[in-house]
Amino acid sequence: MGNLTKARVAAVIVLAASIPLVAGCTTHDSQTSSQNVPNASPTPSPSHSTSPIDVTRTPPDISGSAKTFVRLADRTGSEEVTVIPSIRAGTIAVATECAGEGKTIIMVGKLTTYTIPCTTTPSTTYNEIGLGSSRQHVLITVTASAGIHWGLSVGWRPGHERPS
């Protein structure tokens, strides 16, 4: 094992030990693969997109997840979506789509809460939350401004890494 590889392994171990919960965010249209970009602000999909998001029919994509907890489309208003009884250590994927003037606030239990600005041009925001240990009774809620149409998908996969 070279010195560079040893340094990377040591850095990963230090990060894993010191950061039990890590969240990252990206925005993409529904037909592209997601990238992990920490602290990214959601932006609307370009108006010239060939595959517009249809929040009325298709829940957001979380195809990389091994388990799906929630897949909702064509929602308006605020909602207590579900309580996930148990989530093992790993990565939670949260994809949100919204359209309309205003904002949505997504709450994933006590793990994270974030606000997504919504515009008339539909957009998708993808977040990952790394869990170093299992969690019980995780309440998922969405608070949306009047007139906002939204979709939400929440999934899980084993392992967690800090978004790069």
C-alpha cells in the first residue's frame, strides 16, 4: 500500500469516526444521474430540458437505493408523510420535486431539516444523509407553500461516505 493510499485510508477513518451524520445535496432533472455536491443550492431545471419533471405522475428517482420507504407524487399542501419504524446504519436518499412559487421544507426526523425554494419551472433536489448508527421512529414531514405541487421519495442503502 503506497503512502498516498495510506493517507486516504487514514483520512476516511478520521472522517468516519468524527462525522457520524453527513448530508449532501444536488439538483438535477429527473433523467440524469445524481452527483453528490455538499452544500449545493437547488436550482430549477433549464426550461429547454427535453424531459420536464412531471410531479403529477412520477415520484422522484432514488434508483440507487436498496430499500424504498416513501414514493409520492402529485401532492399539495403540508403532510406528515410517514414514520419509518427503523433505519439501519447506512445512507438515506431523499429526492424531492416541486413546482410553483414558494418553498417546501423537508424534515427527516431529528436528522435533518432543509428548505427547498420552488419556482414555476419544476426542479428536483437530491440529498443523502449518512447514518453511523441505526435510528428508530423517524418521522418524515413536508411543509409546502400554498400552490406548490411536490413529490417525495425516501430510500436507504448500506454504507455511507462523505459526499465529495
